Amino acid sequence: MLSRFAIKPTALCFALCLSATNLSAQEASLATSSPGGTVYNLGLAIAEAGAGSEFDIRVTPFTSTTQAIPVVASGQVTFGLANAYELAMADTGTVSFEGSPIDGLRIVSALYPMRMGLMVRADSDIYSLADMTGRNVPSGFGSTATGELLIGAMLASGDLSYEDVNQINVASFGDMAAAFEAGRTDAMIGVLGSGRDARIAENVGGVRILGLGNDAEAETRVQEFVPVARIDPVLASSNILGVSDDSFALTYDYYIYTSEQTPDEVVAKALDALMSGKDVIALTVRAFADYSVDTAQRDIGIPFHPAALDSFSK
């Protein structure tokens, strides 16, 4: 079922080589998603933190974070931002990287847990996943394989599937947000606590996050789509936009990663920027306020860069 997301290696290489032109001239570059999204804004915040540590980081947007992974692994871009699932796909040669595993990836640090749910308008009559039957839901997502997988996992937590909804094709996460704001879809992937969703809420008159199913088999169904995901509780008292009741969210971690070729001193500078600039980054990504040496070491089976392990031990 998932093989239809595979990216042709030749076409991918060509596109990535074009995207990476002239990046090596920078002291350090950081691959993000396209401008306007949560990951792009995270990249800007990390660059600001780097500037505070006298470490120059150039934010380098790609169409998707998935597309950037081979470029970072090859050393053409110094660092990248990606979620645990994208990195696992690349490392194992599955889904988007079917049959073409990416060698040389090294983890610099886990950054923060990314919690998600299906987000609907506050004035909608959708209050639970069961209400999603027959509604307009984004699908496709072009080169971003994780889009359909995330929505598929969320629906599966409530024992639903894409066959139970009306699929509306979107080209990317940015297009997903535009379709939701325009009323072409009834729901989108909401990232709890994100600035992007706060702006969308202002534009549509408020939003609501649907809690995931949490029966005995829900997490197993979710992991059939996203193996690195877990279902975590979300408390109404946490004062998160769109969450008015205690509920559950799909969760996995976001990472900054690099190539095995990256010099130790460059990785050490990046980690110093993360640690010393935590408060700066948390202004953009609230969850980053809990960043620490302990949370930075969350393991997903991809080796950490030696300089990162050295920094953690100090």
C-alpha cells in the first residue's frame, strides 16, 4: 500500500542537486521546509540562536524536509531538520526512499516532541474522529509522503480510513493549510502549540483539535502507518490552542541531523547554540522550552554524530 509514495532515485537526485547549488560557501547551512511552515520558522529561530553564539547559520528551504535528507547526508548542506519518521524511512530505505537507503546520516540532537491531531474549525459540527466520516480531508501531498501517512494514522486511531472520507488532493503541507483556510477541506493536520496554527485560527475564527482514539489497539493501528509514533495524553489545563478537553495526540520527535562528514567543531557549535539559545527558540516552538541534554538523546536507531555524544557527556 505504501510503495506508491516511492520517489524515483534519478529524478530525486536531479532535483536535489539543483536545490543544493552554492550552499557549501556558507559556514553552516540548515535545510528546512518551504517558507511559512512550522519547520521553516523553527529553522529561523535556530539561526537566531546561532547568531547569539556567534555561529552563522543559513536557512535553506526545500519543498519538503524529506527531499532535503540526501543533500544533507552528502554534505552539500550542513544540517537538516526532519521528524523521526522521515529519518527512519531514509535510513532503512522504505516508503519515500524505497530500495534506496541513505547512508551517512548522523543525529545531532532530538529537539522536541511534535504532537498532532486533526484540526477543524471551531464553528464546525465535527467534534470527534467518528464525525469525520464523509468529510473533506486532504490527501496526496505530492512529494511529502508523510502527509497521507499521518492522516491515515490519525483516522486509524479512531478505526477509520481514507475510504471513509472524501479525499481532496493537495500538493504540500502549505497547500493543505491554504485548502483548509479556503474551506475546501474540513480538517487538516494540526501541530499542537504551533505558531502556524495560531495564525490559521485567527483567519478562520478559531479551531478545535480532535483527540485521537485511545482504545487498547489504537497505538498499534497508528504504528502501522507511522512506526515511530506514539499516542500521548494532552491535558486541557496545558492551555494549548484548540484543546478544551483532556485528550490524546499523535506524537513523535523532531530532530536536527547532519552527515558523518561534518567536522566535530561545527556540530559542537550547533549544539552550543541550541543549549544557550533555548529560550529564543522556545518563543517560536513552545515545546522547545523543555529541551535538555536528556531529551536531546532520544534514540531512533540512527547513530549520533561523535561530537554530539561528546557534548552530551560534558
